[in-house]
Amino acid sequence: MPLESQAKQEIIATYRTHGKDVGSTEVQVAVLSRRIGDLTEHLKGHHKDHSSRRGLLILVSRRRRLLRYLRNTSPERYRNLIKSLGLRG
């Protein structure tokens, strides 16, 4: 379930590190977080949709790996990102 182009562009504009940035770790995590949220809402109404549940697990593990990489390379950027996305309660 891909994001709408406009929504994705807004996320990229919010989390990019420089003018033409579309692939930094922060942007990737923010886009994945949005997709995870959308899939979570979908699964609340369609609890037997196992293929979407598998896709959700794949996205969550990809986000976890990216966050681990960011935590190890730049702890300050990691803290700012999880704070702005509202992750880790």
C-alpha cells in the first residue's frame, strides 16, 4: 500500500537534511513510520489479512535496522528523530 505522492513529499520536506535529500536515514525512517501507521490502521479493520500483516512485519524490521544504524553512527540525530516521530514511548 504505497503512500500518496503528496504525503510522501511532505514527509521528505520535513525530515530532509539538505535541499535535495530524499534518501537519508531520517527520511527513510519517517516514510516507513507513516506506512507502518497506515498498515496498522488497515489491520484493525481487516484482522484476517495475513499478507498485509507479513508486509507490516517486514516494514517494522526494516525500520528497526535503520534506527539501529542511526543510533550507532549518530546518537544525537537518533534521539532527535525518535523524539520528533514519537517512537519509543
